Amino acid sequence: MTSTEYKEVLSSSTTPLRMESITGAVAKYFSWVMLSHRWKSKEPRLPDIQDKNLYTLDPVGTMVKLQKFCAVARDAGYRWAWVDTCCIDQKNNVELQESINSMFIWYRHSALTIIYLSDVRASSKCGALARSTWNTRGWTIQEFLAPNIVLFYQADWTLYLDDRSPNHKQSFTIMQELEGATGINARALVAFRPGMRDAREKLRWASNRVTTLQEDIAYSLFGIFSIYLPVIYGEKKQNALGRLLQEIIAHSGDITALDWVGKSSKFNSCLPADITSYKAPPCRPPSLSEDEMQISVTVLQNTVDVESASKLYTLLDNLSAPRFANSRLQLPCITFLVTEVRRRRSQNLQFCFTYDVKADGLQDLVITTEDKLVQFSRSKPSRQTFLLIRPWNRHDLGLPDFADDAYSVNESEPESLLDDMPSDSPSEHELVDLGSQSRELRLIVSLGQLPFGALLLAQQRGGEYKRIASDHNIMAQVKHMASVHDMMDVRTLETL
């Protein structure tokens, strides 16, 4: 209240000054600077600095970092600075919960975020940032992606590469170095938008990161996905990651989070035990060009039963989106019954087993897993049912949205033009039938001609299923593209 700005705002309230000017003055006064850094073993906490003059405290250890940060923020013209080590009461669970869920927003709306690289020496050359441990920490992803303006400082508190521009996100050299080090594309680095879109890609970004507390590997991603969840330290990593992934699938219907290799989680077998399972590139089967698609559709026109194709299309089109709740996943999919499992004698892998697998309607497969599978064949079938499934993802398979399905005369040719059509031209009804048939045949080509990422499931005593994890993506392919009946077993399975 003793500041010049306060007096100006107070006096302007009695004059016809526009409210925008007052709001702008207040916002400028309260704008803040955030710090992103690698924690050391003994960081100053709230009791160490509360009600004290920071600059008179003994400048030893990490207290120097705090003092330097505040000095840099002050010299840049700001009055407020925030650092996670001492601006959160770590003993107050309510405050800790709110802070973790609000962190992304605080960084997003900061006037400036200073990134301190304690292991990058003065006058370092390009490449030092990429090698910094700051790039390996879990929390630093959102601390960089969230803010609009950032500046990198070296160990001696000089600017990285002596880049004196007002925002290092505008530096092509620094962004190029970060893109190579993090695997995050430059567009996201500069202008990131939080949300559940491209969930698998965001999980890959975090797959190389580590956190001191195991649950933080999930908590540090809440803001990136725009998710608000309870913070429960002590729940362990698998449960924290499971709750995060459950929330993503439950609210977005995006099943790309099931695209991983490694060990299954105790939270749900369709989820990974560790975020490192997303290091592997996503399973992206090849796609057909439009010319290749048209050729395949033409071939199918004379070999596929149109009624069966239409029935399959309707079955898939009517499936509900995947749903995840209470650690159980309701997964829509196309299923293929496994008819034979035979273990190979190879001794190359000490901790994994390799199996030859046959399934109705699919080409033969080879699967490597740490799980020991029951061996069986048609002559000696297993009491337990095993399925290879194709998780159903409406968007990836190119089906139109529900809003696009309805046919309207108003969206077709004008009535006068339809009336003037020659008598031997196809009628409106025939045009719709031809369009539907082409649509259905295109779906059959997508399902039957291209390989897909499959999941191996084993049925449990209660009728639910569990995923058998694999050390490699399971790439399956239908035996014969024209055999629509091989793809007709469409269901929603409950997985544990």
C-alpha cells in the first residue's frame, strides 16, 4: 500500500479512468517469476525463510541459489518470485494437494520462468543444455512447456549461450537443442497446449524422466493432461500411474495409452507397470495410399459378401467408446480365438519365453513374454480361453463421426438438377447405397489388408480377462482380406 502504483490506482478510481487500465496496473504489480531447477539435498524450506529478510540469511549451500534467483527476478523489474522448495508448506497436505494440481497454471501465467542449470558451467557451448540433468527430471517437463516466456541461466547465473533475447523460446538454436534432447517437437516446446490429445506422445516424453518420489512421475503430468486428481503419497508408482491413465481413457476414450511393451501393472493388466514402457515407438502399422485403397476396393467388390460387410460395419459403428472405471477397463474390440500355443526351445532369452501362436482368422504369430503360457493345440485344447484382440479405435480406422453419418437431401444436389437427370442415371437411393457400399468395403480393406497391433488376453475364472504383456509389439494380420466372417466376433471385454 506504500507503493507508487497503489497510490496511482487509488487516485485513478476517482477519475473516469477505464477499468482495463486499473486491471492492467494491478496485474503488472502482482506479476510473478517462477523458478525451474534441479533440487539438491538441502533446499531451503518454508520455515527457513518465513518472516525473514532473505538477503541477510547466511549465503551458504542452496540458500545462494534462492538469493540469486530472487535478485535476478527483482533486477528484471518484478516484485514477486516463487520457488517450489519454500513457497509450499510441505507439511500441509491440503496446501500440497492444491499446489501440485495448480502448478501448471501457475507456470502458465507467470510473467517469466527462470530455468537454472546448476551443472552447466559459465561460457558453455551449444550442447551443454542437452546434457544437463535438468532434462532428466520429471517435474521439469511441465515447468518448461507451461510458461510462455523462459530464460536459461548457467551455474554462475549468466544467460545460456549469452543469449540476451527477452525469451529463449524464440531462440531457434536453443529450441533445436531441446528438441533433440527431449524428443519433444519444436512446435510443442514453443506453444504447448495442455489436454488429452496425443496422449501416447505425451507419455513418451515422460518415459525417460525420473523423480525422487516414485508417485511424482504421475503427479508431474497432471497439468500436461489437464487432469485434477487426489495426491496420495505412499500409494506407490503403479497406482499413481494407473489412476492417471484411467482418467485419460475414461474421459477421452483414447486407447493409445494401451500401446506399450514391458510389464503389466497391478492396477490393471492393460496398463504398464512403469512409464518407461512408453519409450518404444508407438505401434503404427503402414497405411495405404488412396490409389492402393481404390484398387483393393475394386477387387473386393466381386469377392466380398455385401451383406456381411454391411453387418460388420454396423457392429463396429455401434460400439461404445472404451470406458475405464474402478480399475476395470471396458474395451471394445474385434476378437480372434487362440487355437494353439507352442513354446520354442530357444535358450537365447534367459528371462523371457518365445511362443508360436495360432488364432482363428489370423496369420501365425511369434510372441515373446516373461509370462509362462499354457501350451495347447486343437487336439489338446486349454481349459482357459486365450484371445488375440484388435482394440477398436473409431478415429484411427477412419470412420466418420455420428454427425457425418446422416444423409440429407439438402446437402446433395439441388432438386431441379436431380429432376433433370437422365432416366438411366442412378437414383438418389442408389447413390446412397453405392456410397455406403464403398464405405464398408474401405473398412474391410483397412481391417483385412494391413497388420495391426494386437493384445493377448487370457480369460479369468470370473469371465473377465487379463492382458499378457509382451516385450515387443504383437503385430497380427488377418489371413484373407475377403474373409469378413473372420472379423465378425465384435465384443466389449472387461479387463482386470
